Amino acid sequence: KLPSGSKSRGLGGETSIEPFVAGGMIFGDYHLLADAAYEWTLNAPGSGERKQQVSAGLAVGYELTDRFLPLLEFKTVRMVRGENGDGPKLRRKGQAYLTPGFNFELLEGTTLRFGVQLPVTHAREFDYSIHMGLSIEF
């Protein structure tokens, strides 16, 4: 993960390393996906201890057409070390998020992904997060 904003305006973000494992299966028109990750933040804001967190997610999608797959993901995150800057104290608190979204195949081997991650617990790092991506297979 790399920062994606202006550091002088307080939008610099964090640089981190996040090894993960992900897998999925298809049952007829249903797609089941799961992932787990452990993240080490390399440049946490402030001078405190570097943030580390563990996360796990489960998503279910239904193939409406050959090209369009709406999905819903449930993700849990738990910070095990450090703090998240000036935000709420999240160390050892369980965060949970729901992400409704979709995958749309634009062309053969090219998929547009979009979702909005929404918190479902009081312990949270953000109010919502937009996820977008474009996958191109060669």
C-alpha cells in the first residue's frame, strides 16, 4: 500500500506492507470469496508505535449475467499494535464493515470493480471508503 495524497495538506496517507491470502469458489451462479491479511504500517503518523492490524473478509456474489456480478462483502479488522494517528483509539477493538459492490466485465479479460465500504460498528477508522479497480488479464 502506498500513500495517495498531499502530505502538506494532511492527505499523505501511510505506506504499509500487507501479506494476504485469498481464495474463492463458484457454486452455480453464486461466487464465494474469502481473504485474510496482516498489515505492518511503515510510516505511521506521530512518533508512537507502528500500527499493525489483522483483517479477514467474506464476500458473496450472484452472477446476474455473464458480465455483471453484484456482491456483498463482510470484513472484520482488529488493530493489534499502535494507534491510528489523531483518530479514535482502535487498538484491540473489533471493526466490521459491509461493502456492497459489483464486478463488470468490460471486455474479455478486463473487469471493472467498484464498491463502497460502510462501517457497521461504532469502532471504525472511517465513515465510508470507495474501492475501485480495473483488472486486465494477459
